[in-house]
Amino acid sequence: LVPRCALRSGPLPASYKHKPNELPPSAIMDYKNLDQGGKIMAEYVWLGGSLWDIRSKCRTLDYTVKPGYEDIKKLPEWNYDGSSTEQAPGHNSEVLIRPVKVYRDPYRGGDNIIVLCDAYDNKGNALPTNHRAACKAVMDKFKDEEPWFGLEQEYTMLHGDVKWPLGFPKGGYAGPQGPYYCGVGTGNAIGRELVEAHYKCCLYAGVNISGINAEVMPSQWEFQVGPCTGIEMGDDLWMARYLMLRCSEFYNIRCSFAPKPIEEGDWNGAGCHSNFSTKGTRGEGGMDVILKMMEKLKVKHKEHIASYGEDNEKRLTGKHETASINDFSYGVANRGSSIRIPTSTKAAGKGYFEDRRPAANCDPYTVTRMIVSTCLEE
């Protein structure tokens, strides 16, 4: 994998075939180290009209802003054309974006920043696509319970032109699953350079990324974000997703978050397993608290499934380390159940559990809000 933005000198090789949507390497100038005259570039990021419609644009600031939540009020609100993102009509198209968290910019470096935002109409009401607002209200309500999350984001790398997984021959299939999970070596660890680039960018930006590993299907990987408290979970996972899409631009790779990218054959799907604990589950007698939560989650199984991602029925079949989408179940160390209770939690009598139902394309604001609401509401 060679970044398309790599600089080169001399004539292009005869084998180079220019694509209309790509700049030839010789046309890209080395602008990274140019002086910015004391100005700061702030890339505003928000979610558009559909679940995976991540948008961004940049503005110039005359002052520095600290990463995190501390300096958020120093940043101005902004707006965009909501009619171009299916979030507003053309005759009243202005949508407001309000900064919610600041990250360091790993692409521009220096004091430049990336600003995560959520969206409001011109009367200050959260847009229907702004799931962060509802999540924040629930997290604030139950902040004394200190809800901790760790989300495991799976994704699949596809060729940029044919949208077929890396490691699969075009029009054909790779060797059977087995050597790819946490695999090492050519043919087993497919696309590692993009994975490493994303990992480094997340660490630099300030995303609380905690690890990576290759997954069961070839070209499928996972990164973990957390532990995060409350609203921080959704913020950091969406930023990690944004950074992954930005990194993939350099390698002409499409990152798919579809829960079942290859529907035919013996291939695993992609999920976003959600690990959860509270002060109650982490304290003495925590196992009893977890078992009571299981009963609450069972009652609202269909509600959770309806909000855990699109096309999830293709993944939750009862095969490939999943439970059936129609049934709720839980078990210790059981990856074929809806909820897995780790062996360490059972042994200690306290700890956390893993909700294995969310799809890779789920909205983390919705998932974390529903888990907290269901488990902690009386």
C-alpha cells in the first residue's frame, strides 16, 4: 500500500495510469511545512442527513484552542447548507453547527485542530439526525452512576474502484477463514499499513483508542475505543470513524461498515460490540446488578435491535459468533449469545458485560443512550 500523496521526482513510469478522480503524484506540492502566519486551521466535522454521511469544512482562527472539552466555548458556531445534506428545505436551508469537542489535527499538525460538532435548526432545536443531544441528556441524568463504555469497531477494507474486499481476487473469493484473525504475514494481515496509520492518527488526535486487531474475515479489522465515560464514548468513536475515512483517502481504499459486506459464503459479519459497566456493576455485589440488567434488556430486546444498525438481520443469524436477531440470550464467555458476560466478571462477582448485538454501522450515541436508559431507569 503506497499513499497516493507520496512525492516523487522525474517522469511518471510508463505503467502509471492516471484516473480522472486522482491527481498524479507529480502534481502534488509539498505544502505541509509552509508557515501559516500565526493562523490556526479548524476543521469542523458533523453528521449529515444519513447515518454515515460524515461531512467537514475548514475555517481560520486567530487563536489557539486546547484539545478536549475545556476550551469549547472559545469556538464560534458555524452553519452550512442543509438542503445539500438532506437536512433542510432549500427555502430555509441554514443549519447551525455547534462545537462539542476539540481534537488535534494529525494531518495538518502544529496547533491546527479538528472540531466535532452537532447540528441544530435556526431556532436552536436539535435536528432529528442529531442523536448526540438525546444521548447527552441521558448521560447527564445518570452521571452519578459513572457509565463506562468500550466499543469494538469492526470494518472491512474494499478496493477503491470495484468495492470488493482486499485480499479477494477480483470477481472471486479468498481462502477460507482461519488464518486471518490476529494474523501475521503477507496474505494473512491484509491492509495493515492503513490500520497503523489510523491508529497513530487517533493517538495523536486525542481519541481514546485502546487497541487494534485483524478480524476473522480477510481484510476485516477492528479498533477499540474506550474506556470512555458517558457522552465521550460517542464523541470519540465518531471521530475515530472520521479519521479512518480520512486515512483511507491516501490509499484509495473504501472502508465499509456494513454488517455483512459479503453475504454469500462462509464469512463473518462486522459488529460494534459494546462493553458496559456502572459503579453498581463494578462494586461489590455487581454480578447481581448485571443479572437484573439482563432482565431489563430482555424486555426491550426488539427496541434495541431496531436501533442497533441497518441490515443487522443479515449478520445476526445465530452463526459466525452471533445470536439470532429474534431471540435474547446471555451467557458467560458465550460469543454466540446476545450478551456475553466475561469469565473474569463471573469470577470476581463484579465488572462489565458485552452487548454483541450492535452492527458495525450503528450510531454510538443511540446505542450508548439505550443501554444506559434500559439498564438504569427504574
